[in-house]
Amino acid sequence: MVAAANIVLSLVLTAPVASAEDGSQAPEFLLGDVGVRVDLPAGWKMTRWSDWDLQAEKPDEKLILFAWQTPLQVEPTEADLAGWGELYVAKAESLNGRNPTLVGTRIARHANLPAVVGEVAFTFDGDLPMTMAVVSVPVLGADFHLAVVTLTSRAKEGRETVAALADRLDVQRPPAPAETGPFTAAGVQVTLPEGFRKPVASELPVVAKRLATVGEDDLTDCVLGVLPRAAHPPEVLATCPVKAMWVGQLDTHSFAGIEAELRPRMFGSAPVPAAAEVALADRTALHYTLDTGTEFVHVGVAPYDLGLSRTWVIGPKADEARLSAATDAVLRTMTFSGPHPVTLLDRANYLVYRPAWLAGVVGVAVVLVGGLLGGVVAMTRRGGRTYEDLDG
């Protein structure tokens, strides 16, 4: 595709100015995988068309159009404008543009949708100065991009053209509204933290691929969340049950001992630092932080009546503080299908973690109760009538 795009650029931008075509309306082009129909006015000539992209040219005005999609529905935000700029610079590079430089990005509105508008300057074919004006809008599970490439001397026309084309878009599958919960799976109810939302169906393969890197392969009983980023892997969240793994009564007194036993069971021989304690409304949870080199993986673990609930939050190192806070936040929103601890054995084993004075008090109480019961039995035996008495 890159080679074809370069040929188009060479032909169109060096071609002599031609007379405009007649006023007949050019056909609209539906990109079936994206659910967007592009309406090209008269004067445009389609050079490539598929279910996921479109290329066209307007030779008389030395304009070239590129339309394409990127996976994940990334909502335009001021905080993510730098990422959008990276995306646009990468597109210019894919066209063999030299020394691409971001002119700017901003939030706007096109096709009745929030949009990002950007511009990149670069050189092409013997240092010919070029500009690429871009408009991006979210659609269902993806983002759709329109870019018009032209000579720098016609940059204003390029910006106006891409804006007009974006306003004519027929978005047949608009972006899904953000769903944040509460969601319930495997006996745990979860509300997603700020910024995260439930992924739409087309985003699930991307989310699953990210979670597979930490070994979470079965997402059947999981609550999933995604925070897509422009030009970067998405931040993902998953709350899933840990099968066949239990801990005893977990609180401040037992935390250090249980955490030390649980860590190798949860992570094997990996050098994972000890967990931080997180107080929930009715129980205590654990918060592990793993440094993978390029990312942080936060792991929240909470005991409940069905075993353990584990929450993964994966994202870039630059956002470590926010992701750590998001992990604690999602733990504190959880409600569970049953109490913790579950069994009398949990409570009995818990005594070894209590302070010595309390263990002594409990021990004395056990002795006193045992002695009292023994005295009652003895008195019953002395004062009661036996079988021999009745026989006499």
C-alpha cells in the first residue's frame, strides 16, 4: 500500500492542473468494516477502496485523500492530544514522508461527533514541502481517520477540504456510550474506576491479547475494562476468580504471614515485592505492583466465600500513580456474594496471628470453659441416680 501511495503522490503532485469535471455527484463509498460512508463531491477520483480504507485524488487541486481506521474506540480528550500527534506523524512516515513534524492538534466536532484535528508538515520527493491535514472521529469499537495531503503552499485548502469531507461523513455505527458498571461475575460486583469502560465486542481480542501477557487466558467469568489510548497500547483491567486458591482470615494481624505464603502461590518464583494492605468495607485486600520494564502491572487480591478474586490493571509506567490509585479504587467498590472468613477452621487458624496477650486470654478462656464443663459433668455424675440405684 505504501508503494502505491507514493506513486499516487508522485503522479498527482507533479501533474499539470486539469480542468474541473462536470458537476455530477461522485458515488459515496461505504467502508463496511468501519460502518462509515464517505461522500466524495465532484472532482474526486477513487484510486483504492476496501471495507477498511479508501484513497482518492483531486488532480486539478493537487489533493490526495486517505481514509483508514485504527482499532479501539479512543475518545478525543485534551489529555491524549500528544498521542494523537504521534499517530499522525506515524501516518506521514508510512507515506515515506521525510522529517515529519507535528504542526498541532486540537479538539473539534465533525459529523456531529467529538473529533481530533491535526496537521503534520513533511517533505517528499526531493524535499518537496508537504502538509497533511487530518480529522479523526470515534466510531463503534474503532477510530476513523480522514487525511488530505497537499503542497505546503496549499495547506489552507487542505485543512478546509478535510474538514468539509469530515462533516459529510455518514457514520452508520456511532461510538458506544461508556459503560462503567456495576458489573457482576463469579460472585463479585465491580464498578470500573475513572477513565475505564466496558470494551465493545470488536475490542475484546485486543484486551484479551494484553491480558494473555500476564497469564490470564480464561476471561469467561471476568469483569473487563479498557482505557484506550491514541498511538499506544490500551490500559486494561480484569477482575477474575482464582480457581482452587484460598486463604484464611485476612486482616491487619494476619496480613504479613498470609501475604508471605500467598505470594509464591500467586506468582511462582518471580521477584515480586510484598503486597500493600488495602482496607475494604468488610475485609482486607492485597495490592501487588509488578515492574515489567516498560509497564507496571497492578494486582489486587481479595478473599471471599468462593476463594480469591484477582484484579489486573495494566498500563504504562508514566501513569503508575494513577493506575495504582485505580487499583485501590476498584477494590473498594467491590461487593461479594458471601462473608469472609468462611469456615470455623479459618477462624481457629487465625489465632496464631493474634498478639500474644490476646492468644493468652483466649487460651485462659478455653481452659476456664473446659474446667467449667468438666465440673458440671463431675457434679452430674456424683449427684445423679445410677442404674444400680434404680435396681435397688
